[in-house]
Amino acid sequence: MGTDRDTTEDSVSDGAAGTRVPSTGTPSTGTSSAAAPSGGASAGGAPSGEAPSAGGAPSGEAPLGGESGSDRVARRDDAVRAAVEHGLLGPEAPIIALLDVPGIKASVAELRAAFDAVTAPGTPVLHAFAVKATPLVPVLRLLHEHGIGAEVASPGELALARAAGVPPSETVLDSPAKTIAELREALALGIAVNVDNPQELDRVDGLVGDLPDRPKGGPAGSPHPRSPIGIRVNPQVGGGSIEALSTATATSKFGVALRDEGAREWIVQAYADRPWLTRLHAHTGSQGIPLSLMARGIAETYALAEEINRRVGRRQIDTLDIGGGLPVNFGSDVTTPTYTQYARLLAEAVPGLFDGRYGLVTEFGRSLLAKHGTVVARVEYAKSAGGRPVAVTHAGVQIATRTVYAPGSWPLRIAAYDALGRPKAGPDVVQDIAGPACFAGDLLAEGRALPLLEQGDYAAALDTGAYYFAHHYAYNSLARPGVYGFASVEGGNGNGNGGNGGGDVRFAVVREPQGVEEIVAESGGARPTALTAL
């Protein structure tokens, strides 16, 4: 689907210089000509009580330290309309994903400013983006150029970070299942490593013993890696509303369980025996975790670092990796909670964290990208079943796997656009938004009140910039959608608040739409007789 696009791709840039090339197939100038109605497209929110939300400012207002939701809506409406005008979205290209570049930049700026405001001057701080959230090289490069590093958890993610130009000094390796080869590569490159468990530490001991460097202030003749190395602990402070994302429960698979019998003493002794262990890491969880619980997990980790340094008689731990996990409000366009709110809460709960004695590493992912991504899919058919309208679209389980299989935990808001890409007007009608996969549960939204979607209209799944379209699920061998970054050329003010309700919109290709030939190749197409020959 969406592979016959002979005359449309020339209306976007190649993702390098970001210049717009005139289309050879239509007279489009690349501008979005009609202004969006006030308030933007009508977005059908998740049923009350379902969306993982943390409350916040009234709809459309900017919460403390955040960007105005109305600015983001205006840019999104401009981009959808321009995508239709450019031919990026239409009958031959029925699904695309959009990334709001000014919005991403605004989130990065807010993150950095929030922690700068509470951290002692001169404190080394690395904000490392959790690559798993949006594993796309142009995204990682954009973040890197705005001062963000990379947190990786597999050889593939490390390769993506390196392809984006993220240096080893700004890369952190996390994973509960690191192989010897992965550890060897990380140590050779000088990448920071968070050791997950005692057996992994045994492996690191062996690898460090082969390194030529020596420690500063350590025992004579003892090896010292270039890589900063620490141990990940599980503070076991409890879970949130989504069990699968709660990483500090009593039985979590991550890290050394701090409250298990003998664990604390083992950790202290591990640091006493290894002067090259200079970091300590914990991550309490992400979506569904209350901020108070996140702060409690960090407080426990800070207290452990203080204890270790006191008991070993030296300032050995010099950096705390506090993870990420800031939840996202999927219930409205408002960004809440904000990084500013979180940083201030940590400063109150753990004041010693920011006094300059410890360097800091963060690992935010979803909160940086989620609200800046939108999947837009054409309504191929509009039908009715049991008296309820059903809009059958090209977006379903392949781009919203969590939402389809666990709608109670991951509901998405849906915005309605007409066939020209304009926000759809009209009275709300309760309807289902269905995907293309061949099973009954492939629904983006069920019983959602929206202006009635008709054949040729578009349904937009909002807040999908992280863990959605970048994580393709090839059910029915459905093709990966093309991903495009966008920015408003006119009307921007330089700080990411550039929505102008009709300015010139420029696109850049982030990932080409997948063709059927790629699907065949990835499915063993070059070896059709491999099994029959056995």
C-alpha cells in the first residue's frame, strides 16, 4: 500500500539539506493555503478515566515550563493539509506518519532548561534519549545536534546511534541481557555501561582485566576502563498503573534487587573491590508511574550512593543515572507533567542530587517525542454494523500495537480531517475507527465521538511520536508507512512555537514507505526453495 508515488516524493526534501523541491506531478507550491478553524481538528479523546494522564493546565494552555497545546495543534493541522496538497497522502498513499520538528526542539529546550535551573553551575549533565522510543536515525541526529545523547539497549540501537553521529562519550548502554561481545565493544569504544546483575559484573571483571589503562587513585597495577561503569539497582519501591512498565517492583527483571537479603551488602562490597565502578543507576518505570514514586526511587538510589561513598572511604561514585520515565498526557494536547515540574519535585525530594557533588544522566524517551508524532490514515470505506458507523482506515495494529491489544492502558485520541486534509466539522457521532488487519479487534478507537468520518476522509492518531509508527508490527505483511518531518517556514518565532494556521509547510523524508519488494525480500524471497530442498 502506498508504493505507487511516482510524482509526489519530489515535493519534499531528501532529509539532508531540508530544501523543498517543486513537484513534477502537481502544481502544488508546497504551501498550506487554508487556515485551520479555531481549535484545530476535532479530536475524539479516550473514554473518561482510561487515558494515562497526570492532570495539568486547562486545554490549550501552556503548563509550567511547557509549550502551548494550541501551537502544536495549529502546526499539525497545517501539516495534514499540506501533506494532502503535496500528494504525500491520498488514494495511492493512504497512510503516513508525521513528526513535528519545531515541537521536538521545544521539548529538548524545555528538558535542558528544567534541569539547568535546579543544578549547581558546572555540574556535568548528560540527557541521553532512550533510543527504543523512536529508533530512527534522523531523529537521533536532530536530538544530538541539540545536545542530547543516546541510551541504547541492543547492538541495533547502538548502530543507529553511531549512524546518527552520537559519540561514545554521550552514549549509555543498558540491557538486562548484554552478551560478552556487546560488553567488549562498549568498553573498547568508551561507552558508559550500566551493569545489570552479578553475573554480568563477573564478565566485566574479565574484560576490564584485559584493558591497558590504569585508574586514577586506585590500587597500583589494577586495570581501569575508559568507559564509565556502574551498577543498576532496583529500589523496589513499587509499581504504577501499567504493570508491564513498572521496573521497580519486588520481582522486576531489571537490576540488583536492593531489598533482597544480602543485596545491599553485596553492592557495597562490589564498589569497595572495584575503584573503577563510578556510577549508580536506577529507573523506576515510565507510563503509569506517579511522579512521587519516581522521586522515591531516585531518593533511595541517592541514599545508597552516599552510603557507598562513606563506607569505602572515598568519593568513588561521582555520577548518578536517574533514568527517564516521565509519563505523557494522552488525554489532551497539553503537555503535562512537564520537565520543569519534575525537576523541581526532585530538587525538593532529593536536594543533594543537584548540589554539584554528582554528575547526572537522564534517559527520557516517550516524553520527548510522543506528542510530536501523528499517524494519518485515509478512510477507505465507511460502513455500519449494528447501527454503529465504522470507518475502515489503513492504520491499525501495524502502527498502534499496544493500543489495539491493550486499549485500556493505551487509548489514543483521534482527530478527524476531510478529504482535503482540513479539520472536519459537524456534530459528533459515536463511531468505531478500524484498521486494515484481518482480525476483529483491530480498532484504533471503539465507540468514539467524532464528526462522522466518510469515505475519502482522514483519521489521525495523535501523540504517536514514540513507540508507535517507528515500531512496525508486520501483521498481514502490511507495509511500513513513510515517515516525514515537517516545519512551518513562515510565522515561526524561533523557539518551536511556529504554528501559524496556514504558513508554508516544508517536509523531509525520515523513512521511505516500504514497498512490497522489500516485504518479499525480508520474508525469505531470495530462498523460496530453502525448505523443499531439505
